[in-house]
Amino acid sequence: MAVIDRIQVSWYRSTFPTPITNGKYTYTVSQVVMVEITDQDGATGIGWVSGNATVYQAVLEWAPQIMGMATDTIERIYDRLYQPKLIGRKGLSTRAVSALDIALWDHLGQQTGLSVHRLLGGYRDSIPVYIAGGYYQEGKGVSQLAEEMLGYVASGAKAVKMKIGALPLSQDLLRVQAVRDAVGDEVDILVDANGAYRTDMARQMARRLADLRVFWFEEPLSAENLAGYRLLRQDGAVTIAHGENEYTRYGFRDLIAGQTVDVINADAQVLGGISEWRKVASFANAYEIPIAPHGNQEIHIHLVTAVPGGLILEYYNENVVGLMQEMLVERLPLNPDGTVSVPNAPGLGVHLDQSVLARYLVASETIRPSQA
């Protein structure tokens, strides 16, 4: 029986050459907290999340609790990590749990020779993607935005996503119209406000977006405004997607039961890991609500293709490269038909570029049995 023998926790940070802005926030840095779990035979599994010093310290605090536990008792480990949390049941502390849980699933795949996709059910072998971009950036006007989206289409994408919410409604509508004119009617356009709107503004925008035939309106409101989301769904103007800032099965229970969402953007690196993501997916499937995960494609390709309710995969290319993409030796190739195929390698099937990571290392510590 393989047991956890040591856990290495590392924190990396890089700077964006040009800051990127969404509907509410400007990002100047990309940060990753990496976890490597090793058993007594030397087999390893890796997990990573977007995280800062708080996430790094939380992983260091909780990792000793699971030393010596059997690596294939993932549900037991998750329960131990979840129960004693003192920082809160949502937020950065849950990301710390996510990193450990993802590493355990990768380890299980390495041990069994199966991809995480197969371990979770292997429902399909490929899935359509949308390329995510369209951020506000200094020097990027409407014409540059349209060119960016055309570049995504030229690479094979049949769907693209752009940011809205940082400008007045009329100006953002001109941006969406320019993208529609550029890519034509056969390409799906998704828009993402990152919670920038009040309910009344979001309802106005939804009606206008319907005229532009958007595929979905993502995160128009803050994650806590479930009453507003319910109104948007009742209006029925456009498909409403959200959930990237929701946590655990309990948060998604309330989101779904409250009739607030048409498509769920659950993120395993945020909500509690792969263990919790699959529970959310099962609950969503019981309500026949599709799931389209937010975030890192190298992890979520395994999850969204493993379940019957998987809709589409978020995909980042070189135009929006943070550490989560730069640190990988190989990246998921986009198929000519606008889909991505699941890697067949064991676990998550990723290989880290240690030379890249070494340039951005902030801190690293290894937890061993004597520290448990």
C-alpha cells in the first residue's frame, strides 16, 4: 500500500509583460502554488492552483495532517483537510485543499497507469473549446480586439470569449459588435463581465447581447447576488453562466437549487479539487444543467470529458500566457475542428518545465514524516 511520504510545496510568481484587465480587476502578476506528493516508493503526483503567500502557507500548515495516509484514500484525505479549516470554508484556504487533492488524483493515475479522465469515467475523448482572451489592455482598441479574435478563429477555434464590464454599456456593445462583424455568424461569441454589473445594468446588457447572438453571458454579477442571477434567468434573454467563484458542493447546491444558472463554470482549482468538482458535476447532471469549467485546460480537459454534462472547455493560447501555461513542456494542441483531445498518459499527463519554474521560484519547503 502506497502512503504519503513527503510533500513538497512551492510558490512561483511571474510578471505579465503587459497588464491585463477584465471587467473589475487589473492583473500584473501570475502566481502558482505547486504541490508534489511522493509516496514511500518514490512515485509522485502534482497539483497546482493560482495562489499567493496565503495559499502557500495554508498548504504548509495542512500538509502534515495527511502524512502517512494511503494515497488512494482520496475521499478520506479530503474529509480530513476540509473539516478542521479555521480560515473559512470559501476563498484562498479552499484553493490550498484543491492543490493537495489534485496532486492525489495525479498520483493515483500514475500508480494505476490510467489518465484522470479514465479514473473519473471517460465519457468522451474530445470536446469543443472556446479560446479565452479579449482582455482590456493598454493600446488595444476595437480593431485590435477584432484582430485578436480573428486570430483565434484562424487557429481553428469555433468559439471565442472576450471581456466586458470595464466600460459603459454602449462602448462594450460596440466592442462586441465589432467582434461579431469580424468573426461572422458561424463563430460563437462568449462574453465575461467578471461580476462587474449591478442587477439592473446586467439585465439591460443581457437584452442587448441577445441581439448580437452571444453564446453566453458569464458572471454578470457578484457571486453572492443569487437573487439578481435568478432575475436574469427569468428574463431569459441570454444564457447565464457562472460559478468560477463558488466553493464546494454546498455552494453549488445553493446555486443550482436557487435556479440561478444555465451553465456552471465550476473550477477544480478553486472549489476544493477534483474530488469536489465531480460531486458538483453529478449534482448539476441531476438537474440537467451543463457544466463548462473555468480555468486551466490541462486539468479540466480530464474532468469535463469524464461526465455526461460536459459542454465546452476554456482554452488559453499564447496571447494570454501566465505561469499555468508557461510552466508546461507540452500544451494541449487544438484540433482543426475546434476541439481538444484528452491525453492518454497516466494521471494528468503533464510535464513541468523546471527551467521555467526555477526562474520564478519565490519559496519552497518539503514536509516529511517527522514534521507530521
